[in-house]
Amino acid sequence: MSKIPISVTIASINNTLVLDPTEEEEAVMDARITLDTEDGGNLCAGQKGEPGTLTPEQILTAAEWSIARGKEVRKQIKEATGA
């Protein structure tokens, strides 16, 4: 199986980060960052959205969360497909 890129979105709501926000959370988020990782845990894409700001520390936390969640999702995909 080739590399599996996984996108993870993190929202900032009143300066609190939320992993994979719900529709209700998206409606009130101040800022959003979507980060994509590949199999090796490397970041391969990213996009910041909404008018709010993210601190450098929040961006680093979002990257850590994205890498961890990407590994979890990839494992589930591999188990489901027998890869």
C-alpha cells in the first residue's frame, strides 16, 4: 500500500484547542488549522482558516495531535483493509 495522507483539523475556541471539531464547534471557532501527515509522521500539508490567530505553541500542539491522530487512523485503515 502506498503512503496514506491523513488530514486532521484542530479548532481554537476561546483559546482552547479542539481536535476534530463538531459542526456546532465549527460554528463558534475563532481559528482553524488543518494539517496532513504521511505514514512516517511527516507533515505534508497545512492550511490555516478563520480570522483568529494561533500562537506558535498552539501550532506545535496541533502538529503533535495531527501526527498522533494520523497514526491512529492509518492503523484503523490498515486493519480494515488487511494491509
